[in-house]
Amino acid sequence: LVLAVLAAGCCKGGKRIIILTNGTSPFWDAAKIGAQEAAADLEVAKDGLRVVVDTNDFSDKGQIDKLRSYQGMSDVAGVGISITNSGNSSIADELRKLAKQGVKVITIDSDVDRKNDRDSRIAYIGTDNVYGGEELGKAAKGLKPEGGNYATFVGLKGAANAIERIGGFGVGAGDKFTQKENLGDSGDQNTARKNVRDAIDRNADLDTLVGIWSYNAPAIVDIVTQLKRRKDFTIVTFDAEPVAVEHMKNNMIDAMAVQNPHAMGYEGVRLLKALITGDKAAHAAMEKRMNRTEEKDLFDTGIRIIIPDEGS
């Protein structure tokens, strides 16, 4: 009887478009605002839809459990997910199960393994993370043309966006830069700060600190400030968390690759609505506006490199 009641009540308020995050951060706050604004602007309620944002705990298991919970729910029409670990095929398998039920599935911010699991989602919306990494690497090269030794700090080392940004950074920075460390923190702020301190302690020749996820920038600045060693490091990061913007104003960050999480949330909802309602014209318009390559399943929300001058 309980199951019957749940099944009967699951569809109240219209079918759901679910945005499933990899974890929590101000990055996802901006994406949530974008998703909510899209729901209002695009009047999804007129199509019997509503938008919700579901927050994961940075774990593969958390995402798998949530995806399994969506299966069999008749009110789930679309899912946009930021993949925690592109190397975990179990996540892609759960996406395929949802697709078999008629749920429209896309990835946002971090994609599946495109070599093995590209079929598990219809499209990816977000930053071209290889390009973003390359551009941040070029910024580091411009700041230190003589080269240097760098460490990268990220939440989940297995996430596609982490792998692509770190790889791109090495290409953009060039042969004069050497990677000394790549440390993951699983979304834990204390571990993020500890990783910075440990990398500095272990590598006397370290001179460049690279924050790959949004909260890594404040973690880097916290430790460098505590150690009173700002002059010893070039600091380049991804994402403009509010506290990181203040750090940049205070010349504690040298360059920042800024994504557009608001657009990821907004355009994710736009694409899912078009897929769910069969609006081919809207889908085609998005392809024309957001596809930067011949790969029609990749929708680019853009990136900017910001430096702390009066113009920025």
C-alpha cells in the first residue's frame, strides 16, 4: 500500500527535469539559479514539467544510488548529471537504464568516458575542459616564461573534467613546466588545504600552484597566507567563487579560468526540455549556437581567462 501511495503521488506538480550535481559548492549554487531561471523563462510548467536540483555527496556510490532511485519513477522525464568518475562504468550503466525507460539523459560540467560510454547520454553541456586547461596553462606560461614546477589540486581525480583540465594545463604550459604532484580531496575542504601544505612541504622546488575545482582556489590561498609565502608561488585556478574573487582583488591569485555554471544550468534545462517535448527546432538552434566542433553532442558554454587588473 505504501508503494502504491508513493507511485500515485510521485507525479504531483508535473514531470521532473533533474539536475544531479557531483557535490556541493558555490559553483552549483550558480548552476541552480540558471536552471531555475530557465524553468521560468522557458515556461516549462506549460509542458507539464518542473525543474529540481539534486545534490550528490562527491561519491560514485551516491550518484549510483540516486540514479537507481529515479528508475521506475514515472515523473522523471530528464536527467542532467555531472559525472563524479568517468572511469566508473557503473554510473554509465545506470544512465542507460534510465534511457531505456524513456528518460532523456545529458551530462553537465563533467562528461562520461567518451571512448567507452558516450552512448549512455545524448549530449554534454559545459566547458571544453581540455581547452580550458590549455588556456590556463598558457596563462601560467605567460606569467613564468622561464617555466617551473607545479602541483594540481582537485576534488575527484577520476572526474572527466579533472582529467581533461590537468592534461590540458600541461600542454598549454609547455615543456618548461614539470608536474610534481596531483592531489585529490574528495570534496573535503580540510583535505584540500592539507594537500596544499603537504605538496609544499614535500617539494622544495615547487613554485606554481594550480587549483582545478572551485574551492581549491581558497584552499591554496589559505595555506600560502598561513605560511607567509605568497612571493614564492604563482597561483592559477579555475572558477570564480566569491571568496576567490576577493583573493584576486587582493593579488593573491595571478590568473583564473572562469567557467559559466549559470549557463550550464540554464542551457541544460533548455536542452532537456527540447528533447522531452520533441522540439527539434530548439535543439537545432542550440547546436548552431553552442557546437564549437563537428561533434554535435558537445555543447560549449565558454570560458574566460581573468587576470587581476582594472579591466577585469
